[in-house]
Amino acid sequence: MLSGPSGTGRCRTGRWRKNGAVSAGHRRAACLSPTTIRWQHGRGISLLPFGDRHPGAWIFHFCDLGRITAHRRMAASITDTDAFLSNKDPVEERGPREVRHLARTLNQMRDRIQGLLDSRNRMLRGISHDLRTPLTRLKLRVERMEDRAGRQQALSDIDQLDRMIGSTLRYLRDGSSRIDWEICDMSSLLQSICDDFWDTGAQIFFEGPERLEVECSADEMMRAISNLCDNGLKFGSRVTVTLRQEGGFAIVEVADDGPGIPAEMRDKVMEPYTKLGPARSEKGGYGLGLAITAEIVAGHRGELSLRDNHPRGLRVRVALPLHHDRS
């Protein structure tokens, strides 16, 4: 026997009656929205309107309210993945048997994932920290060099490595890469990158305006474009870096005369540790350059795409917003 709304009788047929007839008020309410009525032992029914063509007709859906409540409570605790992994409090293991088993499995999975993340962070912290010891020794030796021009270039490279290590440590500590926004002359930055490669004997050229200001992290963009130039020179003999403005974007293109990348493989090479065969493996590297560059560009809310260069080679296109609204 089901209990009806206040002031109504009881009925086994699934329709509430008042004085022997269906209440018009309840009939209209049922046609407008579903209603849940609690029953005994935590169970209940949902009253769903059958449709406009059958006013007053209800569909009874029997449900376990205890399980629904437990499911909602569990879903609320794992809505944010990052918060779920970092939260030390386990998901409550209460409710029906299936819900308790699911909660226990989620807690075990979180513990395993958190253990893997902690192990990775400890390893990377150790590597980044240990790198600074030989870097400091190298800097002291370079400072004793008699060649002033060579000394300044070497010290500049060492300082850049030190900033990259510091950025890695900050990323591991904070859990995200913070961008130090600044107004940067992109023309000057690209010309500086090309000059550094040119000094090593590389055939690399820059084409672009004398000045184009872009709001970005100079260190991060230098790292990203340097990766692209290094890849181009690794697989080709000549690289051209071009810069132009298109609307509210700065377009940087790095083109080489190497073998290029097949169209069907271009999405895959954006993934870390991806190489396209033994020939490329012999060139060295770990397959991280494009993945790192893509992440930096995405952090600047830009777009990176791979295209064919003519007559041969690869053209990497980077589109960066000139300014960012961080309000």
C-alpha cells in the first residue's frame, strides 16, 4: 500500500484518489514535473508524467533512494580530478554493497596513482637539483675565460639553463607551469635565436619586421622556438625562421629542407617520446622537442600546426595572440 499526498486516499493502482477521484491539482502537477515519493526501507517511486496527450497519467518508476544518494555523494567527491587525487580524505565507504565496493576501488586507485606521481616528482626533483651542481662549476670556469665575447655567450647559455631548471622545479612544486607575462619584441628574440645557431656554423636565417611586440614569456618562447630550429637543423641542412602579423596574432614559421613528416603521423609526433623510425633515432634526442613546444604554445593560448614546406621539408606554424586578457 502506498501513501499519497496529504489529504488523499490510498490506492494500489498507482493513481492518487481524493474522494474517489483523481485530484485535479495533483494531476496538473504530475504533468508538469516528476515527483519522488519516499517509501519504506529507503526505497521510493518517481512519478513521471506520461505525456501531454494523456493528462493525469503517471509512470511509476521504482528506485532505491539509498543507492541514489550514495551515488550522488560519491560523484560529488570526485567531480574535480585534481582535487580528488590531492585530497587525503578517502571516499566514504558506506551505502549499499555495490557502492561500498566501488568506493573502496576508487580509494585504492587514487592511492596507486598518487604513489606513482610522488615517485615521479621525487625523481625529477633530484635530477633538476643535481643538475645545478655541475652547472655552477661550469659557470665558475667560464668566468675565467680570456675570450670576452665567448665568455658572455657561454654565460648566457648557462643562465638560460638555470632558468629552465628553476621553471621545472617550480612546476613540480606548484603543480602547474606559471607564465611570467611580459611585453617581448618577438623580432629581437627570433633574431637572437638565429644568431646563436649561426655562431655554431648552422645555416639559419630570419625574415621579418624590425619590431613586433608580443605579450608572452620570453624564456618559454625562446625554449619553444629553439626546439623547432634544433629539430629543423637536425633533419635538414637549412632553416628559415619567418615572422609576420595577421590580425591580432603573431605568426612564427620555422621551415627546413629535411624529409618532412607524413600527414598521417603529424598528430602522433606531438606526443612525448615519439620517433618516426630508426633513421630519426640515429639523430639523437628523446622525442620530446615537439611535445614541449606544443605545451608551451598551448600555455600561451596559441596554436601549433605542421605543414608541408615547398619544394621539400617541414614548415611548423605557431600562431600567438599579441595580447592576453587576464582579467
